[in-house]
Amino acid sequence: MRHFGQLDAAVRRRLFHREPEPVDPRGDPAALAAALGGTLYCPADRAGLAADVRRQAARGAVSMVLCLEDAVADAELPAAEDNLVAQLTALAREAAAEQLPLLFVRVRTPEQIGELTRRLGPAAELLSGYVLPKFTEAVGARYLEQLAEAAELTGRRLYGMPVLESPELAHLERRRTELLAVAELLAKHRERVLAVRLGVTDLCAGYGLRRPPGLTAYDLAVVAAVIGDVVNVLGRADGTGFTVTGPVWEYFPLQRWGPELAGLRRELELDLANGLLGKTCVHPSQLPVVHARLVVSHEEYSDARVILRREAGGVLASSYRNKMNEARPHRVWAERTLRRAAAFGVARAGVGFDELLPAVCGG
């Protein structure tokens, strides 16, 4: 799998200065985290789940979450688990692994990780890991211990993606203590943590909030404060941080000139500006928008390469002659930009979002 692999080769050559590289599920974790892109959530109780996975892979999905938590009614959970096991078992027989997205299962409890892994048997080979909801210091250790046991059972690495969405993070008087404790816990299990996800819908629920399509998560002061603190503690560039992904966008389908598309585009800009990479998606129409925005511009790529060539510090003029590039302060930004470029490619000079999106959407 690789981003934009669904496009004709001629279209890719027209759009990209540097095409995206293949995504290796067993490669460098930092590169894998950067390549998640729009992670499409799908309820695990869908009768055609295996077909859905293959269909979305053909349309450009590179990461998917099969959800047993909020997407499934409580009374339907046992049937949803049975369906998940049956569908993944069928998928393992029918499809080559290289044709499938990175697959994660969102569980409800730590114990489900071990139970599902055992029930899946050889089909667990399809999984890249598990999504760990309502992640806090109190429950987090159990999640990560179960993940380690499941990995030992399968004989391969399984990643966890904790979701930060609990009241402990929203409430000011508890946030600092909780975030520092979560950071300490994740540091002990760093090799198992692929990315940290933000559950903004649950955070909003604690205050009775819901952003309209014309506003972003960053326009909600309470939510913006949580995002800033999560990045402050868990997104640091000193080697202690993790990839933090952007919050879900609730609105779909996305029309070319509608407020839903404009709102998502604006939120993606703010995600990147605030150090977030990737996004939770709940509808296939959101994926092309997310992926088109994650393509690195020719200008960003040119600046990043210039910065990384300069080891001794100092200030360099951009080849676009419109900004200052400082070799030391901008170095980590440049490294992250080239990592994103490897995953999503570099647009040709003069090609931007408005040219990329119609091509990715097939129009």
C-alpha cells in the first residue's frame, strides 16, 4: 500500500515532484505513524465488513479502525465480536496483506485484546494493532500489558493507539497530573505506542458542546486548551514525544463548495500548524481531503532540504525568497516535513490543494 496508489501513473507524474513511498507495516515506527493519514473508522458489526475493507483500500484508504466501542450498541457487542472474527478470517483467506490497509481494532476493555487475538488465530496477522479508548493512567497499564501479551501470542509486533478523551483531561484541576502520568506510562511502553489519538467528541460531551461545520475544534476554547496541553506534554520534539493525530471531523458527505469541506480544510491547516499529523475520519468522502492536504508543497520541501543541508547553524534565504530559514530552530520541522513527504509525496511547483483534491476525488 501507498498513498495515492489508486491514481493512474500518468496522473501521479503530473501532480508530484516526488511520489509517495510504499508504506511498510513492519518498517520504522516513526515513518509508519507519519503515514497513517486519514484513519477511517468502520463499525465492526457491518455484514459486509471484509468487502468494505477491500473497497476502501482500492479507493485510497491506508489505515482503518474496525470499531467495537462507540460505533456498536451495547446489546449488539457479542454479535459484533463474532462478525469481526468471521470477517477478518474470510479476509485473510481472500486478500493479500499488501493489498490491505493498516488495520486496527478499537476495543472496549483491555481484556478484549487478548480474547480477540486468540479467537482470530492466524487471521490476527492482518492486524497492525488495537485502538485503546478512554485511555487514562488508571486503565492504561492494563491495556498495554494486554497488548504485550497479544504480541507475544502472535509472535509479531502489535501497536497500540491510545485515545485521550476522558474527563480527567478536560477538567483543569486534573489535567496536568493526568497528562504527566500518561506520559510516564507511555514512555515505559514506547515501542508499542504508534500514535496518540484525540477524542474530541467525548471531550465536547462533557460540556454539552458540538462544533458546527463552519468552526473548527480550535474555535472551542475548552477543546483548544486540551489539544495544546496534549501537544505540550506528548508531542515534544526532544525524543520523548509521540505522533499526535488530529480530531475527528463529524460532517459528511463533503461537497466541493460546502461549509463542511471548508471547515475540514481549515481544521487540517490548524492541525498541522499545531503539530498534529493525521486525522480520524468517519466517512470515505473525508479521506481525499485529508490526504490532499497532507501532500508536502514544493516550497516546504525545498526549504526543508536547504535547512537539513546546513549543519553549522545560521540563517538561509528560502529559494522562494519569501521567508527566513534558520538551520537550528527549524531543523526538527524540516525532518518532520521530509518524513511527511516520504508518506504523502511532494507536489510539483505550482500544484496545490485545489489541483490535488479533484484528481484524488476522480474529477
